[in-house]
Amino acid sequence: MQKRINKLKDKIFSKVHSNNLIYNTCWEDSRIDRQLLNLNDTSEVVMITSAGCNALNYSLDNPKTINCIDVNPRQNSLLELKKASIKNGDFNLHFKMFGRGRYKNVDEYYQSKLKPLLPDYAIKFWDKKINKFNGRGTKKSFYFFGTSGNFAWLFKKYFDSKPGTHQLINRLLNCESLEEQKEAYFKLESKFMNKIILWLMNRHLTMMLLGVPRAQKDLILEKYPDAMVGYIKTNLRHVFTGIPIRDNYFWRLYLTGRYTKNCSPEYLKENNFEVLQNNIDGLKTHTTTISDFLKKNPGKYSHYVLLDHQDWLAYHLPEALYEEWELILNNSLPGTKILMRSAALKIDFFPEFIQERIEWKTEMTEKAHSFDRVGTYASTYLGIVK
């Protein structure tokens, strides 16, 4: 019976992820990534698209090419819209759309300036969805759309309904010291972790909408006896009491629905805009899997960024995991870097042929991971091909 239930959960997860925009922003800290990857003008990158923020941040390091791969065309459509906004060359409008998450004249702007720069599949998507940026209705921000965005909006509405919570959140986001942060966060923690939210966070549907598959949830449950709540509570305490919040644009966005010019991803900084324009043509999107991309585009790539999808492959499609790694290793040189994250504190599901070919930089990644501003993953891995 449980096997049938799990199979149904996985089917629903796949259905949701194949028919919706899941991620409206990236939830991996690219500041850490760029330190670990050390990209340069000879770098040829293969990575998962997600919302495209990190690919754009990587492009500031002048890599030769960045191949962004996602099985969900909606994720690639979002990156293509960001690329079009950069190519158009108006930083103020670029920031209104992707910094503030709204621009009241977006329909006209899209039709006249952005649409001509988009591939056909992205046009098909944005012809129907560009109104998500117009700031009208109850949500006001593009960042409250998509499955993870819908969840963020519900949380914001809930917190705003609680007396004093809105002011506490603003106070937390504007703290100048760790001592101030600790004081502000511990006043908020009971509101973040009340009975209603605790119940929601342990529901499979909630995790599915946030992009967490059952395999990752199971990895967390193995290590945390109080389930998802314990995992989240531990990570939030680290993020909000151990790392300065002044430039934590991840949580500012999630809690407010917008960035500020002083607290935003690097691709939304005005002094980086010209570099982005110069490098944007080196960033390509591909709607497929990593394995299929490598079959059709063999080469000796210098960097792979696999996010956390190894967790899912290991539990659901181990044969696909083996195939992907065989293709990665066959399309790498000695010294190629492979970056990934996991819900597990320690990955123990790689077969021997991978371990024989990869040197894991454990000490380096553990140190880097301790400065991660997001707090959604238990571990970070950097492997070097021997």
C-alpha cells in the first residue's frame, strides 16, 4: 500500500513540475559557486537552468560558454526573458521587472522590445504570462507567481495578518550586526514555527510546491527525528543568526516579494550590466536532460553544475544516474569541476566507478557551505575529475 502511495506522490510531483513554472528565482548561493568554480574565459559550462539567476551571475566571470539545461521549458523561457531584457539595454526597466518584480507598462514593453528577442517556445509562454509582471491584482509581484512563488505569497499574507510580525520582519532584514539579528530572529521564530506552519511543512504537497521531491524529503527524515521542521529550523537559525543579513537577497525576496538595489543578485547590479550585455550571447538554453545534451553535443567541458537533482536520480532512476555520470566523465578533462548540492548531510549513493574518477574537495566545500545564505541544502559538493 505504501509503495502505491509513494508512486502516486511521485507521479503528482512529476505532473506539477512538467506543467508549471516552479522556480521564479534560484535558491543556490552563487557567491559560493563562483568561489568554488573559479570560471575564466576558457570555461565551458554545463548546468541546470532553474530560474537562470545563477547562470547570469556566472557570466560575469567571462566564461566562453554556459549551456543551461532544463527539462521544463518554462524555466528556460524565464531565462530567455531575462536575456532579452539585458539585450534590450535599459537597466532601469530590467530592474523594475526582475528587481521589483513589477512594471505597470510591461505589456507594451514586452510586445515592442522583448518579444522580438525571444525564441518561439518562450514567446508561446510569455504571450500568456507576461501579465504576471504588471503589478495588478492581489499579488503585486512576479515573485509571488509560480508554484514556489504562490507558497511565498501565502506565507507573506499569513505573517502580515499577525500583529507586529511585519515590523519584526523589516527589523530583521535591516539589522546591522549579528547580535541584532539574533535578537530579532528569536522574536520571530515562534511565529515562523507555530502549529499551523509546522503542520504544513511536514505535508508532502507543501514540499512538492516548493520543488522538494519525496526522495529529498526522505533523505532529510533519515537525519532529523523531528522531520522537515527540524531540518528547516536548524538551517534558518544558522542563516539568520550566523551570517550577516545585509546582503541576503534570497530571504529578502522570499519575505517581501522584491529585491532592493543594495540587496539583489549580481545580475541586477547596475555596475555589472555592461558586462552582462557583452557576455549574454555565450549563454545558451536547451530544453532536454543533461544526458541527452551530452549525447547530442559531445565535448570536453570544464564545469558542470548539477544542483540537487542527483538526489532524485539516485532514488528513482539509478540507471539514469549511472548514464549521466558516464557521459559527464566521457565529456570531461582532468581538472573538470563538478558542483552539486544535496538534502543529505553526506552523499553515499555514488557507485564505485564515480568515486574512482572524482576527487571530492570536502574540506573546501564544508567551509564554503558554512557561509551559504540560503539554508535549503544540507551539503555542498565539489568534485575534480582525475
